[in-house]
Amino acid sequence: MNRHTLPGKATGRSVDEITQGRRLRRMRKADWSRRLVQENRLTVDDLIWPIFVIDGENRREEIAAMPGVYRMSIDLAVREAERAAGLGIPALATFPNVDLSLRDQTGSHILDADNVINRATRAIKAAVPQIGVITDAALDPFTSHGHDGILRDGIIVNDETVDQVAAAAVVQARNGADIIAPSDMMDGRIGAIREALDANGFQDVAIMSYATKFASAFYGPYREAVGTAGLLKGDKKTYYIDHANSDEAVREAEQDLAEGADMLMVKPGLPYLDIIRRLKDEFAMPTFAYQVSGEYAMIRAAAANGWIDGERAMLESLLAFKRAGCDGILTYFAPDVARLLKS
Ligand code: PBG
């Protein structure tokens, strides 16, 4: 009788009697057996890298609340895109920070074919055609009030915003965007974008819907990055989903798919793993998570204080998205992870 089969002091029964011989630790014993039974893996193919672009040349501005993330002028963004492609990162998502003088009540600058987003797409696709470029058709970086829609008498007007967003999507596609990812949560935007793209000959441009975007406190650092933090009055609860809700997220995703979305996104990420799993099980569609700025900032800040191992926390958080059912993750960690996975 070995040690483990001795009757326990408290129960009078041996561990083998209790477990009926099932010992889950057996496969955890060695590195080789842990690798053999590992269910999910994170690879570079899972990564989408969100970047911030600005006007000018050779400009790189640090974002205080996002250490290690920079706003970059287009020339530098192109260099980073080359590096990202070299690491095997499949796609970038671009976000602008434009001068205040270019922002107005309706976000009209989004329609300018020569705005910094469209110029960035052209430059990146010319230099690095093998990387996917994802553009956001939401108005918030272009409005004087920081909302994702047109604001009239204190109301974000839905249908007029949808027209503007669909027109912006066409301009972005015309300038080379591979995927349009509208993050504004207006009703009907996916259908309107699909129709507008098709009517203009962009049948092959895909739509990644920010289908379930929750009203969240985790977007703070992003608003600093795109310069909407100081502009925004009130909150976005009249258009983003209440973070208490889950069935509503399923209805949003269902609606967006019916209107023609090719991919679904859940945003923020880590606090919403339950939503990811529900959408994947329900729809079996390509499903993505956006590990947003606040999630990035939390890991970076805790790591900088020596409170957690930042590298391990980063990898653990990203693998959690895979386990929850994600096909990929938008993450500011993308280049760091890609480098780590390569080494
Ligand atoms: C708005 C938008 C947001 C993010 C990207 N586009 C949220 C917001 O400002 O309300 C957040 C991304 C992040 O936090 O990393 N359309």
C-alpha cells in the first residue's frame, strides 16, 4: 500500500477510493504531457494590431495611459506595418487623431478621401500589400463632441448617422481598406454599409461588426489616444449595450449577421468572455475580441509596478480569448506577442 492509498485521517477513505482512480494531475506531470493535451493555442495568426495615426512626418507621440503605444505619422506607420508583416501579423486596424480644427458636429472630415486614415491605408497597402487593413467607419474621432454619431438637440440621431457611416465606408474601401469595422452601434449600419459597398463595386470588402460593443469604463485610454477624452459630454449609453445584458448581445449579433456582417466582434474583451462563448456557440461565425485600451493599461500598469509578471499576464489574457471561442484578438500587445511567439 503506498502513501496515496492510505486511509485519510478525516474520511477514513483513501484518495483512490474518493477519486475512483481518476487522477487529473497525471497529465500535468511533465512538460511533454502538458503540451500533448493542451486544448488551445495562441499563434501570430490570431492577432490584429490597432494603431493610431497622425499627420506629419517622422512623428511619434507617446500616449500617457498606454505605455508602449504611440500615435505615429504615416511614414512611421508604414515602417511598423512592414515590421508587423515580417512578424506574420495578419492585419492592422487604424484609428486617427486629427486636429481639432477638422472636427465638427457631423464628423464630415471622415468623408475626405485625403484624411489621415485614407492616406494611411493607401500608403500601407502600397508598401505592404500582404497585410490586411481594417478601418473603423465610426465618426467619433471626427466629431467636435466625441460621440460616434451626429448630435442634434442632445440626441445621437440614428438614420442620418447611418448614411454618413455608409458613405465613409465606401470612401475607405475606395482607398484600399480590406475590412470595414464600424464601431458606432447605430441600428441598420451593417445593412447600409453592405448595400453601399456593393453598389460601388466593393463586393469583396468584408465587414467586421463591432456587434456587441458595451458601454464600458475600459475605453478611457483610447479616448486620450484619439483626442476625444476632453470633448465628450455625457456617456454612450443610448447606443452602446448595457454591460448588464447578455441576451441583448445575442440579438445585436443576430441582427448584424442578417444585415450582412462577415465577422463578429465583442468589445471590451476580458470582462465579456461569456458573450464571446455565447456568440460562438450560437452563430459559429468568425468571432473576434477587442482587448481594449483599459485592459492593456491595467496589465501594463500592474507590470510596471512589479505587481504582476506582465509578459505572462499578457499571454494568459490572450489565450483566454481563444479558449472562450475567439478566432482572433485585436490587441495593442500584438507586436510584443508576435516577437515573443517567434523567439
Ligand atoms: C468609438 C471607439 C471606441 C474604441 C474604439 N472606437 C470606444 C469609445 O471611445 O467609446 C475603444 C478602443 C479601446 O479602448 O481600445 N467608436
